[in-house]
Amino acid sequence: MLKELLYTGVGGALLLKERVEEELKKLEEKGKLNSTDTKSFLESLKSKGEDEEKRLKEEIKSAIREVIEELGIATKQDIEELKR
């Protein structure tokens, strides 16, 4: 279920990226934007997207750790400590 949710999010982000690029290209063709502005905007958008991806991954990891702790499930680290 989590995997499907992540795939849906990634698919939505890719679709949004394609639509933004199409609209920027149209504005460029109409002379309302120059290619430098378009590239700068896309790079900024990409950077913000990467930052958001990192943040979301950390939030997901944290949530999973909390669930594991609440359920009392042994982690890999717990098992390794018991083996010693």
C-alpha cells in the first residue's frame, strides 16, 4: 500500500513537471519568457523538489520507526545486539 502511494505521488509529480514545461515552452514561444528565465525556473523547481523529496523520506522513516517501536518489533540493530 505504501509503495502504491509513493508511486502515485511520483507519477503525479512527473505529470505536473511535464505540464509546467509545456506551459513554459508556450510562454517562451509567445515571447513572454526567455529561455534563460525558463531554465532558471526549472532548475529552481527541481532543486525545491529534491529538497522536498529528502524531507518526505525522513518523515516516512521517522513514522515507520515510531510504528515499529509502538508495536514492539525488533529492529535489525536489536537482533545484532542480541547476537553479541
